[in-house]
Amino acid sequence: MTTQATSSAGQGESTGAETLTVTDNRTGQVYELPIADGTIRATDLRQIRVDDDDFGLMTYDPAFMNTASCRSAVTFLDGERGVLEYRGYPIEQLAEKSTFLEVAYLLVYGDLPTQAQLDAWVGQIADHSGVDENFRRLLEGFRYDAHPMGMLQSAVGALSTYYPEAKDVGDPDVRMEQVIRLIGTVPTLGAWAFRHNQGWPLVYPDASLDYPSNVINMFFNKGGAFEIDPRLARAMDVLLILHADHEQNCSTSAVRSVGSSQADPYSAVAAGVSALYGPLHGGANEAVLRMLKRIKDPKDIPAFMEGVKSGQERLMGFGHRVYKNYDPRARIIKKACDDVFAVTGVNPLLSIAVELEKIALEDEYFVKRKLYPNVDFYSGLIYEALNIPVEMFTVMFAIGRTPGWVAQWLEMIQDKEQKISRPRQVYVGARQRDYTEIGARSS
Ligand code: CMC
């Protein structure tokens, strides 16, 4: 409970108590606010008022720069030290030893599965990877050059119309059924969006293949003998693991926010897909490839960097709201590039990317702002080596991020402290104006 004190704690004096003493200089009142987990409750500020008519003090935090919106046990991220853990397991170990579906289980259930649990889980995901034939017609309705993220977002939202029971978000069994279906069907819908763009016939999921091989098969199998190099399937799996969750990022916040209205999880995840589409979020990997192709030649890098430093453009794939150190995922992806290029041959854009990174890591502009490569800087090069077109990069990100979205949605739905998401505002517009008839208005 918040207490309201009447005397100051005194400057520099430490009582050791987990509280914050605030003096309102407008009134001279002193307040003592509890601190828990390094936070104060924003609603505790409401008692700080100048008079009875005052609504109470709020925090102003556009873009949530310093506001925790939930308590979460899914992903730990220390941006200053470059640490990323899913349910406490370091991303480096998971990328080396685990599989994407095992990581998905970990995110959803909180612990690594036994072999029997993993086998059952893999079977359930495979059983839920098909979609109604009507989705074929839904996707055929799009223009041949429709962006696949637009198609994916519509198709994921449309799933809610096929599984109306999904809106019963209070039922744990119903919830889990949709979670499994989302992890199973997002790759199918993503692959079908891709094949629609290519004008190729659709390929159905194949339960005899492991998860990444099934994804590759649905994307690229054009009939006849179709061999999947296990090294490429593994590289795809690692990429998906690296994208599986990243705590309260823009798309996950969108999923939580929409889900907080108790909309079904398909509608919530469709919102996540929409948020991910943007070039400052998942769309950055697409933007990186376009940037590298535009630079074309390492000799043009200095001129490009001058444009970045003068604010004319951004070095895409660099910088992060949370990481002020090397993104650990970028380090793993850079290594995975070598494995993939050993099979496919080196992507000539790699030399431009490596040179850009080298210059940026030594340049005062980037050093001062703590701008390092993020997950998107090298991932596009791997996707391109796998023959995935640029427009599809963000779809691959969405396939990887789906377990994170659903794990965060499950956590939000079961969190007793969560309510419908509803920020406050600072109103700065006009007040109480009299309506002017249209003929009496000046231009
Ligand atoms: N190139 C050049 N300057 C940059 C960059 C960049 N990529 N990123 C940040 N800055 C500068 C920015 O201009 C600002 O400088 P100043 O202080 O002089 O105004 C300073 O660094 C702080 O930037 P900010 O825009 O206030 O930082 P933010 O936390 O709002 O933005 C970001 C984070 C990721 C949107 C931004 O770094 C960015 O636009 N990066 C490029 C896009 C990108 O790679 N996005 C993928 C993010 S990782 C995948 C994901 O999680 O979705």
C-alpha cells in the first residue's frame, strides 16, 4: 500500500527501505512510493495532486521508452551486456543444441520437454499445419504482386473465422489448441503467399519431414526429386530459433494489446504480423538487403556513410531500442552465414556488409550512440542464399516469432493483473469551441 508521508527523508540519507520519496514542489507535499523489482507503480503517482479537482500525476512516455507494461517470465534481455535468454537458457546454447520446435515448446510451457513430450508436441504441430481449402481461394484473390506480409496478415486474421471457438480465451484447452494451430499453420500460410507471388501450385505440409525441411519443401518444391541439404535446413532452424522471442518488442506489444481486449489469438497474432511488417521492426531485414544492393560496390560505402551520418538515411540493420551492445543474435547469424555459404557459395553482398560493419564499429557517430549490428543485419544474406526473395524475409521472421507471440499471449491472458490495454494521453488540442456553420467559416 502506498503511504503518504509529511516530512522529507532528507537529502542523501538512506533508510535502506525499498521506497522512493517524492516531493511535489507545487504543494510541498512529500510522498513515499514503494519500489518493487526496480519499478514504481504509475498508478501510485495518482495520489500526487494539487487539489481535489486534479486528476493526479501521470508519467509521459511516448514509445514506452521507460515503462514496463507487464511482468514476464518468458525472455530475459540485458541490452547493455548483449545477453538474451529464453526461459533462462542462453540463446547461444539454444542455437547450438536445440531445434526450433523444442524452443517453441520451451517458450510456451516454460521448460525444456522430455523426449516423449517433444515427440508428442512435434506430432501435434504437424497435425495442425494444414488449412482449409478456402485459404487457397482467399490467397488467389490477391494481386499476383501482393506483398506476402499483407497476405499473411489477412490469412492469419481469417483463421479466426474458421475456428470461432478460439474466442473462448478463458478455456485452457481451447487456448492451447489455437497456440498449436498458429505455430503449425503460419509457415503453411507464409509458403502459400510466396507461391501465389511466384504463380506456382501450392504444396501441402508434409508430416514426414522435420519442421525446417517442411518449410523449405512448402516453399520450393516444384515437383520431381527434391533434395533438401540438411545443412540448409539446420541454418533455417537456427534462424527461426533466433527470432522466436524478444520480450516486449513492437509486434509482441501489439499482440498483447489486442489480446487484452480478449479478442481471439488469431486476431491478436494478425496484429503482431502487421506490426512486424514495418521497416523499423521486422521489415528491417528487407531494408538491409535493398540497402546493400543499392550500395553495390565497397568503394561507394564512404559516400553512403556520410549520408547516414548527416541524417539523410539510416544504416539499416544497425541500432536497437534495447541493445546498446552487439546483438548476440547477429553474432550467431554471422557464423551461420559461413555454414550456408559453404553450400551455396558466398553472397557477394557479404563483403559490403562486413565492410559497413567494420567502418561503423570504428566510427565515432556509431560508437557514441552505441549502434551495433542487430539481428537483421546478416539474416537477409542467409535468406537470399536460400533463394528466398526479399519480400519474403519478414514472413520468415513472422514464422520464427509465432511461438514468442503465442507464449506472451498465453502469459498475458493468465496474468491476473492484466486488464484491457488502455494508455492515457496528455491532451494538447483546443477545448470548448462553438460550432461554426459551414458558410461562416474562413478558409
Ligand atoms: N543508422 C543511423 N543512425 C541511427 C540508427 C541507424 N540505424 N539507429 C539509430 N540512429 C541514431 C539516431 O539518429 C539517433 O541519433 P541522434 O541522437 O543524433 O538523434 C540515435 O541513434 C538514437 O536513435 P533512435 O532512433 O532514438 O533510437 P530508437 O531506440 O528509437 O530506434 C531503431 C531503434 C531500431 C528503430 C533504430 O536504431 C533504427 O531505425 N535502426 C534501423 C532499423 C533496424 O535495423 N531495425 C531493426 C531492429 S532489430 C529487429 C527488431 O527487433 O525488430
